[in-house]
Amino acid sequence: MTSPRHMAGVLLAAGKSERHGGNNKLLAPLAGKPMIGHVIAAMAKSQCDSLTIILGYEAEEIASLCENTPFRHIVNTNYDQGMGTSIALAVEARQDHVTDMMIVLGDMPLITPAILDQLLSHHLTARYPNSTITIPIAEGRQGNPVIWGSDFFPALSDLQGDQGGKALIKAHADAINSLEIEHPAVLTDADTLSALAEIEDMMITHQAIRL
């Protein structure tokens, strides 16, 4: 009998946004709400079995945006050491029944529930989800979010500093389960103030480019 799978959605929201002039980019206003609010809403409407947000810089302000959502809050006290510490903490603090983990970046506000669910379905229908890394592809480039099967949890829990999962993806190319997504959301982040302005223009012009 096949064991049930449990997809945990993890939202990384601990960083200090040093390229945003000292302001927390996740709280920057975007189309009527803080930028990360768009990501929180998309994840809350997705088919993930559980949701966790990793907090750090200005944790209370961001946590308040998760009211009336199923997000579990975890604070990364080492957030200033980089994203790798948040990913490692998410894996170490996971519930025992979690079999797969979708890592979502807080600065990608064009992400929609439809995109998340397409990736989720594509991962769970892989032959061996435990040993699979599911990645969206757009315009010939790898994007985010990325879904990791449980075989990769030990390596993810060892991440440090600014390490993300790129090195692991490169080292395990045979595990990649790519999905073509014809949507700029999987490539569009707001690393800078100018990028945030461009995203707002996209949301206004294209009605958030909903699928």
C-alpha cells in the first residue's frame, strides 16, 4: 500500500532586503497590499497540505499578514547569515509526515495558486517523488518555486549562509523534473526597487497576468 504524501509549502520571509535601501522589500506596497501579502494569499489558496513561513527581520510585521491563514510561524534567529539558514531551519522543523517540500520565495508576488498547483501535481505524479526535484522552466531558464522530495532533506538541512539549492540542483541533474510554465511569475522577483516598480506595472497592465 502506497503511503500518503504530504506537501509542505514553505515561504521564506526572513531576509533583510539590503538592496532595498534599508527598507524591508517584503513589506513594500504593491497593488494595494504589502508585496509578500500577494505570495501569502497565493499559497493559502493552493493545494499544499500544510504551510510554514520562516520569519526573521521584522518578524512581527510580516507575521501579522498571516492572520486568518493556516501558516505556521518559525523564526530564524540567524536570518542575517543568509537564506541557507532559513531553508535548513524549515527542513529541521518539518513535521514528521512531510514527504515533499515546496520552497517559495517571498519576493515573487506574481506567483499564483494555479502555478503552485501545477508544480505540485507535476511533482506528485513523478515516478519517484522522494528522489525528485521539480522545477519550473520559463524562457529556457530555471525558476522558482522548487519542490524537493524527501531524499534531499538531509542535504537541505546542511545549507549555510547564502546558499540556496542551486548547487544541489546542479549536482543532481538526473533528479530534475522540469515543468514548462508560460508565465513570467516563476522568473520575476523584486530584488531591487526598480524591479518592484516593473512588477507593479506588470500587475496593472496585465491584471496580474493570471493564468
